[in-house]
Amino acid sequence: MPETSELELSRRGVLTAGAATAALVAAPVSAAPMAIAPSPPTPAMQVRFKVNGERRELSLDPRTTLLDALREHLHLTGTKKGCDHGQCGACTVMVDGVRINSCLSLAVMHEGDEITTIEGLGTPDKLHPMQAAFVKHDGYQCGYCTPGQICSAVAVLDEIKRGVPSHVQGDLTAKPTATNVEMRERMSGNICRCGAYSNIAEAMAEVAGAKA
Amino acid sequence: MRAFTYERAKDASAAARAVTANPAAKFIAGGTNLLDLMKIEVETPTHLVDVQDLGFDKIEATREGGLRIGALVTNTNLAAEERVRRDYGVLTRAIVAGASGQLRNKASTAGNLLQRTRCPYFYDTNMACNKRKPGSGCAAIGGYSRQLGVIGVSDSCIATFPGDMAVAMRVLDAVVETVDATGQRRSIPIADFHRLWGDKPEQDTVLKQGELITAVTLPKPLGGKHFYEKVRDRASYAYALVSVAAVIQPDGTGRVAFGGVAPRPWRVEAADALLPRGAAAVTARAFQGATPTKDNAFKLPLATRALASVLAEAKA
């Protein structure tokens, strides 16, 4: 595991100290009835998978989500933690070619899997067409949801191509097409609180059109 | 999240034995609901048995002309299966009306049936909840109950079963197949699978500890037109306030089940028989004895209107 930077250490130190102070202050109010015995330590488990084409091996507490393994252990911080409950889509990555919420999956369940994160789609010098289209169409404001939006957008166009049905489809036996309504429905698991939705849909439409 | 140990099971009976031996153990497949609940310590298993390698990931034709859906088939793959789209459209429609693309890619068929209620009081560990902590009371009764159940509920719990897929399976008369630690197999009609809460709301289904779902079978296709009408607060990615799964034949007869209203997909066969007489006749029978709260009484007329919309479309 790469070394943690000094900056991160000091930031964590401050957070820990802050939490301890808060706990002391709060103690008289929330004392005995809420106390839960600490969990006994669980032995770490080995897991091996490929991330962006590279073999990785980690030793993890079984509780570690795929999201935390990527961010905290492999330092691939492009994938974001928003709600941590599968509601916002900021943590979207591709596993064996399909998009999932990495926050709702245990890392140890991904033995042997191939994972693609935003870092594996393109690089600053060689953007993935979807990344380039997001830049061109201004498909973001603060950018926090953007890696998840882009991973999801790439996967959505693939799902449409593979004929995966959606809620807005009229004839279930017909092949879906990349219409605006289709893309909006399929992107509903990715929330953007800045409200860049219309530009995201335009970016996707451009990539879908270029492919067609 | 509370600490747990983890194993990846190699065969079904070993998995069933491991979970039977430890009352605090659970199976994990997609994990999309279980991990969500473990993070907030509503679920606190001490051991997880991962069933992803058990091979229950196929959809096969049955000798009776139906389909056998492996317990681990993802929601996306079930909805996309060609025979399901063609012959069991209500099932595809129900699945794609639920959750998000990311969740459907991970969630399994068995896990969808076993998902727990989304009652806000079940999720909040500071609140009384008989389902989460038996005997602690029900904060939902007299609380904020707009999304909660109107029928089949009890004095101890007014939560609903939140899913969509199972509502379609109820209309199709699906059967849940299981195996236990001794190798004993069971076929449970979906009508009997989810319990009414009664005074034991902590038990969602009739499954015993360690009993593992291996498949869900569908009888031969019904023909007719297939509908899943879901009414919700957002156009996408929201739980049903009311949903209607229906298969309507050209002569106006058919079957209907309602979601978002009860502890289980709600179907009353005697109400099915009233379909040719229109939506109001059907819901009057299906919701006979309903006990709505002030907050959720709107679900009763909403169910009638949602069904009326389906019946109008069936005639068109």
C-alpha cells in the first residue's frame, strides 16, 4: 500500500481530535443506553482483482466496500463517495462491463473481477469521448457527481446498444434507441445537485450520435 | 457497520448449513439492500455467506412450458431476457420500473424478493419499530404514514413490502424454490411467500433460518396484454405509492395485483373475477377491510384510478 501523505495524516488527526472532543462534550447526554460494545476485530482478508487493467492485491477488513478499497487503499479518488447508500450514483464504476454502485458492494466479493473507474476511461491527455463531450457541453458545475455521471453515461449507451429494456420503452420486444427520454430515464440513478442534467443529456447525445 | 466474518460458499447445501448453524449469519448475493441496512446497523449479521458462485444464474425453459429463473439472475438480465419480454411483459415492466440501472445490475432475483421494507421508522434506529426490535412498539402508527400500508397490516406494524418485481410475479403465480441444510427442497407459491405481519412483523417471509432460494419458476405464459402502472413521487427511481400489475385478456377478464399497499404483493382472486365490471368494482373487493391512516387514505382512490388507466389502455 502506498504511503499516506503528510497532508492526509494531519487532516485525519484534526478530524479524530475533533470527534473525541465532541464525544466528551456529548457524553452526559447520550451516555449509557446508547452504548454499544465495540465490535471485536475481524481478521483481514486477501482480495485480488484488476483495476483499470492493472492487477491489484489488497488485505482488507471484510467491511471495506469496493468504493473505500478504490479510494482509501488504492488512492483512486476519482470515484466519489456521495450518499454511501446507493441513492446518488457518485460512486458508479464498471465491474465486468456493467455499472454498479461501488458503495453497496463489498470489496472481498470482487475476487477476480475487472473493475473500470473514471481513471481507466481516459487520461487528461487522451480523454474518453464521453469525457470530452462533458467538457464541450458543460455537463457539470461543481464536478463532484461527474465521474459517476460519466461512468454511468458510457454504460448507458452500451446498455442501449445491447438492447437492455427501460421503463420508457413502448414496445418491449423492439430495440431501444438513444433518445433524450431514454437517456434521462436510464440516468436516474445519478443525482446532480447543481442541475447539469440537460447538458449531460446533450453530451450523451453527441457521443451516441457519433457512434451511430 | 458491525464486524462480521465472510465466506464464499462452494455449494448450496454448504451455504445453507453455514447459515442454519449460526442464527446471526446471513446469505449475501447482490448485497444492495443488505449492505445499505448494515451500514446503519439495522442489520447486524456476524457472518456473511456469499452465494454468488452457486451457479443459480440461468433462465431455463421448464417442461410445463414456463421458465425457471435462477435465484442469482440479476434484475437487469431477467428484465432483458427475450422470452420474458415477449411472454411475461408484466415482469419486465415491473423490474424496469424499480430502482436504478446500477442497482438492477447488481440486485438478484432472490434478493429482490427478500428486500426489506422502506418504512422510515424501520430505518431510524432511534425509533420504536417492532420489525427491527420486536416488542419495542411501532412509531409509524400515529406517525408519518403517507407511504405505508393500507391493508393486511396489523396493530404491531403498518409497513409495506416495497418491491415491484414480486407484484408482477404474484400476477403470474410464480413459485419460489428453496433448499435447506438437510437438502430438503420446498416449492412456495408466491402468494404464501411474504407474511402478513400479525404480531410477528420481524418475520418478512415464511423462509426458515438457513433456507436458501435457488430459483423462481413461472407457469406457462398467460397471453393477453401486460401492464405495470406505477404511481410515485418522481418519474423514476422512487418507490411506489401504488402500483398495478395486470394481465388483461381480449374479453376483459384477467388478473391484477397491487404494490405499495400491503406487507405483500396484494392480489385477491375474487376481485380478479370483477375485472370485466371495471376498476371500481375490482378495488372495492380487493381492498375490502382496508385500514388506511389519515395520511395514506389517498392510496385507495389512487389504486382505483391507476387500474382504470390500465383498463382503458387495455381496450385501446
